[in-house]
Amino acid sequence: SLANAEAAAAESAVVDHVVANAVGNVVGNVVGNVVVTVAAVEVLPVGPAQQWIFSYFNEPYQWFGCSQQHYLPPLDLVRFATAVNLLICQFAELRTTFAKQPQGWTQQIAASCPPLPLIQHNTALTGEALTRYIDALAQQLAADLRYDQWPLCRFAVIELADGSHRILWVSHHLIADLVAGQVLATALWNLYQALPAGATAVPADLLTTLPAPEPSRSYPA
């Protein structure tokens, strides 16, 4: 009926308002302020899939993927942040930006990068409002990434009212496709499980006790 449709529209508008406020609060000045200049130590030509992105899309070549996980056990945020930054050290694509040179597009790979901060937030949103909030947050994170500036991926951790966490990972398809993303996600959780609780530094013998990560660069970006 018309009355039901109007009520649904009003409810949707309220959800949109709540979601917009929540996203504004969690993103704030964090996104954009983490973009820094990193010195490239290795310059490589782009691969075929990366070249396709630059050929198919127009500037600013925004094509992103996101993955989301509902993590039920207690999450050690400090330990997780350490695992994220150790992952960046392990995988060159997470330290990569792109530039157009006279000879064509190139990958600019940095030897190291500053610590990547997690976006952290808590919310009482549930159901449709939570889904729309996470979608809006993913879109905001993706929109603020630039192919020629590090980082080309972002992580957000949202604590829910029941104490569980939604973990959101947004990355540009220039550095990871679906298969490579699965490899990186597996490596991330291996690192998290191997770190001691509250770890802010990497134990000296950690990398020698872990299985060698599968090279995600063997997959097309």
C-alpha cells in the first residue's frame, strides 16, 4: 500500500542518515592523511592484467576489490595491526605504486613503508544498517586510494555490540585479484596466529618458524 511504501521510504532515509554519520565518524581525517611518499628501490614494467586496467579504465583507474570477515573470537587489535604491517614487509605488491614513464607504465616497489594504521571503530548497527554502513565505508576507503600513492590497500576493524569484529580489507586490483587476495589473507592470519598476544614487534625467529608464503605475484594482478 501507499502507506507501507511511505513508511519503508522513511525508514530507509533514517538508515541512510545513520550510516552516513557512522562512516563520517570512522573515516574522519584518517583516510587521505596516511598517504605518504615512499622511495622506490625497484622499478618493473607492469604485467598484462595491470596493463589492461590502465588501457580499459580512464584516469584515475579506480577498480577495487574488498573482502570482509566476521571474526567471532576475541581480536587482539595490536597483534592484528602488527600482522598487517608484517604482511606488507613480506609481499612486494603491498609496497607498490604505479607511474607512467615515457616507455610506458611501471611498478614502483619500495623497500619499506611506514606503519599502515588500522581504521578502528565500534558500532551498535545491525542488520541492513550494518550492511549498508560497511558497504559505504568500503566505497569511501576505495575512493581515497590513488594508483600513484602508497598505500593501495586499507584495513578497517569494526567492533560490534556483541564483541565480535567485522574486518574489512579494501585493495586496488592493480596489486591483488581474487586469487592473490586469498593468498594474502591466508598469510595474514598465519602471521596473526604466530605472533604473541599484544605483539608490537616481530620476534627474531618468527619468519623462520612459519612456512614460506606462497608468492602471490605468480597470479595476475
